[in-house]
Amino acid sequence: MNDIKLGISLYSFSTEFIHEKLDLEGILKKAHDMGCQGVEIVQFTVNDPIYAKKAGFPMVRTQQQHRKSP
């Protein structure tokens, strides 16, 4: 079981972000300090890839398909 990796969603820190206790870079550093090896980023800002790189996380972009209302 040593191959299990720990990750977290950025959503888990939404309270700290909304109340300005942590900015995005601070959240990524905290996740790293907690031992997370990955962070799921639901785009908060256009600078997310820059902050992730500075915190030492590789970025993987995914694309979502959005349905348009008729």
C-alpha cells in the first residue's frame, strides 16, 4: 500500500480563500506541507498554473464540456 498517493481538492480550502486567510499560493504551500502530492484545481484565477509551479506541483489541464441551454 505504499503506492497510495495523497491529493486534495482546492475546494477544501475555500473558506480560507474566501475569508482571505490564505491566497492561492499559500493554499498550495499548505497542501504541500500537509504531504499532498497533488492538488485538484478548479480554476480560481488565471494565475493558477503559475502558483502551482512555484509550489512544486505539476499542472495537468483537463477540459470540461459545457452544455448550452436550448
